[in-house]
Amino acid sequence: MADDKASLSARIGVDLGARLRLEDGLEWASSAGFAHLDIRLGDAGNEFDGFDGARLRAARGLKERLGLELGLHTLSAVNMAETAPYLAAATDNYLRAYVDLAGPLGAGWIVVHAGYHFTDDYDRRTQAALTRLRRLGDYARTQGVRLLLENMNPEPADAEVRYLACDIPECERFFAALDPEVFGWSFTANHAHMLPVGVEGFYRHFGPARMAEVRLADNRGAKEEHLFPGEGNMDFNALFRLIEGEGYRGHYMLAFGGPDDMRAGRDKLVAEWEMAARA
């Protein structure tokens, strides 16, 4: 058990989003004791066309010298289910740019989403998302890149815009259509916490086979929130008992607040887990 507890801290990573330039994010993560991090590309400081050969080599060299595991996380506001002319092609280009940069940067995964719909165009949008994801998967396979599909948050019942792949039936439909050799699962526990089945029910339905990362933030269960641990009603120790108890040894990814909030959140989660294990 001691080894498991020690490894938990080392396996909790940080999603820096677009907060820092990639190289600064690598330096910060290493200085804060994180071994895994996610970065979003395409934003200020990390524009796609800013990664020439020299910068790619330098960033990858820095990552490797620091001994970090890097993932890329696409922007969920870019609609994987886009159908409009010009915008549909732009969405494909956006996603291919991630795949093209992942290999040279030495990124181990890219987190992607299923997109969103506007209630009355559900079937058309779902089919567009499935088609685009399969096409992306075919391209990622040729580049040796691993994709992780994230389960998304439900929206209020009267919302016009809703994410796809947020509940068990939708996730089943997407996973059934996507090659598991290319597509893993990014299990966002705080999104599952918002569903009637809860974190345990969602996890047990799909099991660990496809799960490649577990994303962590707190919330109160009623709406999408990315809260510091303890500000909501997530039971993180129950989550760790469940997943670690079944042999999961992959990474976790914090996604709330700013970088220093996530560093403090990691320390709090690990301390509470170790306290519970001693009780």
C-alpha cells in the first residue's frame, strides 16, 4: 500500500490549458513536482504556425531533459460535430494540426471531444462527429498518435446547446464506433459526478480497459464547475479506492483554478488519501 500511495502523488498531473507558453509550462510543471501535464495549442504563445523545426526540437528536448510526460488537449469549443461549409473544413484542419505537432513534440496523447448539438439537430450532428472522429483516427494511426475521447458534462434539461458523449448511452455509441487501438478514454470524473449513475456507476459500466487518464476537479453535482477539492461534494478517496483498487496505474489530470491552485490541490488530495489509508 505504501508504494501505491507514493505513486499516486507522482501520477497526478496538471492541465495548464492555455495559461502558459509550452516551454514555460514544462518548466513550471517540473519545478512544482508534476511529471504529467496537458497543454492546449493554438492559443497565444502556442500558435500552430509558431512551431517551426527549431522550436519543436528545443521543446521536445526540454521535455525529455525534465523527464515529463506531455499530452495535448484540444479546445472543446471547437465543434467536432460541425457541419457548416468552410467551418467543417476548418475543424478538420485544427485537429490535423494537433496530430502533426504531437509526434515532433513527443506528446503521448491528444484529448479530443465529441462536439455539441443544438437539440433539434441531434442525429445530424452526432453522425458528423462520428465521421470526423473516425477520419481523424485514421490519420492519427498513420502518425502513431494516441487519441483520448473525453466524456463531457451534461447541460440543464432546457439548454439549447448540449455536449455529445456526456452520458452512458452516448459514450457507448461513440466508443463502439471508434477503434480502441487509436482511441482511449479520458475519464472526467467530475462530469460523471453530475449524472444519476455517479462516478462509480459510470466507471463500472465501461471498466478500466480503455481508460488512459482520469481527470479531476470538484463540483456540487448540479452544474458544470471546476472547483478546488473540498469546495464541492466529490468523494475523491472513494474514487481512488475504486480505481486504484482495480489496478489502475495511469495518470490523473487536475483541471481547476490556476497552476498554484492545482499544485495545492494535488497536495491536499494526496494528504487526505494517505490519512484515510492510515485510519
